[in-house]
Amino acid sequence: MSLPASFFDREADVVARELLGAELQHDTPDGVISGRIVETEAYLGPHDPASHSAVGRTPRTWHMFGPPGTAYVYFIYGMHWCVNAVTREDGYGAAVLIRALEPLRGIEHMRRNRSGIKPRVRPLADRDLCNGPGKLCAALGIDRTRDGASLTGGSPLTIVAGLPAPDHEVLITPRIGISRAVEWPLRFVLSARGKE
DNA sequence: ACGCGGATGGCCT
DNA sequence: GGCCATCCGCGTA
């Protein structure tokens, strides 16, 4: 069963922590492709200088201000997609960036989705399929057509509850790849599993 | 095991 | 015009 809207209707850092261990699923023409969430980052809202919502509601950031449990998918660096789960109430503007998955279902489709234009010498190892926010969107086939989709059921993209992550397996660090509010401890990593 | 820079395009100032 | 919530390949060690 998909996580309900009430799960996402909380502060982004709480949701980011609790999403660890849940399963992100994409229903595609090839079948379901999915992975266990092992890394997240919280973007708290308009007062968070690193958050896209700090710019206000523009065409790009539109769905970040949607209701809790909305997918906010954006395009970055001219070639990558990244997927977020919107948190807090409709109109607020907080979200959780999903940064890494442990591959679960549709692994051969992931490998094909992740192979670029040129042929690879060696096929990608499982651990390299989804260990980054751009990589996991490519692997699952997530792009702008999923921007604004509901993650709580009734759309091809959904998040299903998994085994809760115990505190001693959760690492909390500053967020990666940003230039503002660089010290805020809002990155959550589930270790003692695959990845990193 | 690092560190660096190029790719690539949309959006905001 | 410059800045990105990134990725990958190539350089030095």
C-alpha cells in the first residue's frame, strides 16, 4: 500500500528520516521498476535558502507547493532529472529529495535505462545503478511527465512502506552539492545496506 | 584514492 | 550572463 498523504504532511526533516527503508516504485511499460530508499535530503521550505521554494512559486517550482505526497520532478545541469516528495500542507513548499536507492525490481531494465548513447565496456554493477539522484531517475525512467504526480496512489509513481530503519543505521550529515545553508544537517543516509 | 573540468539547457536576474 | 539539489571520464599518486 502507498504511504498516505498524512505521512507526508509533516516537517521535511521528519519525512526524510522516515522515508529511509521505504520503496519507490515506478510502473512503466516494461513493468514495475523499484528500489529501497537509502539516502534523502530535506528542503524545509521558503525560509530554507537552499530550497527551490525560496525563489517563490515559478513554473519550475510549481509542484513543490502542491499538497503533501506530490512528486516534484525538476531538470538540472542540462541533462538530469531529480525527484522529490512534497511535504507539509498544500501551498507551503517543503520537500524531500530522494538521493539514492538500493535496486529491488526491474534491475535489467535499470541497466538498459542507464546505459548511455555509447556502448559500455562492462555492464554497470547493481550498486552503481541508483546511487545518485540523477542516476535513480534515469534507472526508473522518471522525467517531467511525473512532475506533479501523486505518490500516494493512483499514479504510476508511488512510495510503499518498508522495514523501518533503526537509528543506529542512520547517518545524518550536511546536504550535498548546494552553496547556501551548507552546514544544516538535513541529509539522511541508511548505511549497513548497499551503497556508499 | 582522490581532484578537476566538460557536458548541456532551462530558468532567474 | 551566470548559476545550478549532477554525472562521468581523465589526470595525478
